[in-house]
Amino acid sequence: MLGARRVAAPISRIKLPFKFHVWLVSGYDEARAVLADPDGYSTDIRHLIGDRGPATSNDIGGLGFTDPPDHTRLRRLLTPEFTRRRLARLQPRIEQIVDDRLGMVQALGPRVDLAEHFCHPVPFMVICELLGVSYDSADFQALGKARFDVTKGGSGSLGAVSRSRDQLMGEIRRQRAEPGDGLIGQIIREHGDEISDHDLAGLADGVLTGGFETTASMLALGLVLLLRSEEHLRLVRDEPAAIDGVVEEMLRYLTVVQMAFPRFAKEDHELCGVRIREGDVLLVSLSAANRDSRLGTDMDRFDPHRPPTQHLAFGHGFHRCVGAELARMELRTALPAMARRFPDLELAVPPDELNFHKLALVYGLDELPVMLGSAAR
């Protein structure tokens, strides 16, 4: 349906019971134009929730809902921690986490829910390592998952966000006195009182938001893609040089964050021939844009041999996901390790019986039941 809508009108009006107009942007070129224009659009949602006070990343949802100059100031503090050089120090730990979880999976066999025992724990533990916080708290992990669940309306998700930030605020207060080795401690050592506890909690919460459930969903859905094709599974298992291309194509094809943060038009203007009014809301469909034929041929098909594309799985422009390289590192490590440890891994149920999230902000699976095969014995 999205594909047909994109072909008919890459920018189309959605009729919703709001006072403002809402537009769906589903074309690739149109999506890039919106995402790359901080002067024409805002992501600040305070006018919708009644908050007109000073902007802090903690109060209004992290960097994703923050405009310049606050966004520029806060992202400048965070970006150095996500360079390839600094992230490289995490690679041995990522490999250890993956290996440990594979051992636990093997012990649980022969039938295991990989979503519960592998796909969620791995990125959660990696993010906690990055932040420099303990991942022993089952409650903290549960809150991390609950923030993306909107089956009970927005209140449950917002409550989970609030409670997890309260935990992060306590951690930040502790690390003000004794900075740890992770991202929180590093920012405190380098910037001190330049950043408030509220803003630092917002940044840390944004890292948790962007790097936990999204990567967990990518791992689960990526494994499903591999398990539906012996050729693809063998490619990941036996050809180490192929993993970069496989991961990039998975990111494009799956696009687990299917919609970008809403954009609010700052003034009347024309966008690719469509008249946009000040205050209009633009919803950019990243999943639809990533399957636009202008990005390549036969884009509705998963092709691990496809040349790399400039996909929008991590967004685009100044709001592009700062943790993109970390997500790639985890996928490049976990998928081949799983394929090698369990060479005859297979789904325990037919693909059409898999349970997908009914209503969530991130596309993913509730469970991923598999049979481990001979490696479990």
C-alpha cells in the first residue's frame, strides 16, 4: 500500500482529526529534502504538550525532539564518543558478550526463543557498557523495552521513559562524584558543569532509546531473513568479507524505525511542488523511502549482493542516528557468530506463525523460536 501511495504521490495528505494538516512523505528524494532542512522544519514538540519552558534534552525527549542551538550544543558533546576510533575499544567486549550469550543459548537448547535470550540481551548489555552503567537490573531492561510499546496508549511508554530517566539521573549523580569509564563518566570528566544532570540524562536516555530495541529488532528480523534462505545463511557463515554488504542491505530492507521524528513546518513554503503551510506536520516514512525505485532497482526484494545504497535506515541530516556505527558493529559481530555456532539453525515455527509487535514504535518480533540443531547436543 505504501509503495502504491509513493508512486501516486510521494507527498500526500493524511486526513486526521487534528487542527493542523498532516503530510506523509514516502518518496526517497522528498524524504532527504525534509530530513536535511533544519531551517525549514522543527522537531520540538513542546507546543503540543504545553511545555514552553527552557529546552532541555531530558524534558522534551532527547536530541530527536530538540532544535538548534540546543541540539547543536548537546550533540557536540556526544558525537566524539561515537567515532570509529573510540568505538573500536568496545569491539572485544561486544565479541565477549555475543560469545557468552551464545553459550547460554546453547545450554538452553534445543528449542530457544532467541528474541528473549539473545537478540534483546546483546544490545542492552552493549549499550550499558558504552554508557558505563550496570546491566544487572532486570527492571532497567524491562523499562528499555516498555518505552516502545504503545499497545496501552502513550501513557505506558511515557511512564517507562520517565522511570528509566529517573534511574539514569541517580547514576549521573553518583558519577559526578566518581566518574566511571563509560560515556557518562567521560562526558563528566571532559565537560563538568558545562552540561546539567538533566541534559546528560537526556543524552544517555537517547543513547539507550536509539541503541537497544532498534538493534534487538534488527538482530531478530535479520536472523529470520537468513533462516529463510540457506544461500544467505551460508554467505554470512562462510564468507567473512560479505558481512558488511549483508548488514547494509538488511538495514535498508528492514528499516525497523519506520517513521522519522515528526517535522513541523516553520513557515509557508513549497516542497517538491506541494504547498506546505506553517505548522503543518510532515511524517517521513523511512521504510517507504528506502524502497523507492530512485534508490535502486527491485527494492522490495532483499538482495545481500546489492551494491551499497545511501539508505535512510538511520535517518539523514543533523538528526541522523549518532549510534549508527555501533549498531553496525553489533550486527557484523552477532550474525556471523550465530551462524557459525549453530550451522543448522532453523525456525521452530513456520514464518507466517511468527508474532510481530502488534503496536509499537519499532518494527520487530515478540518471540523468535528456533531449533539449534546438532550444536545443541
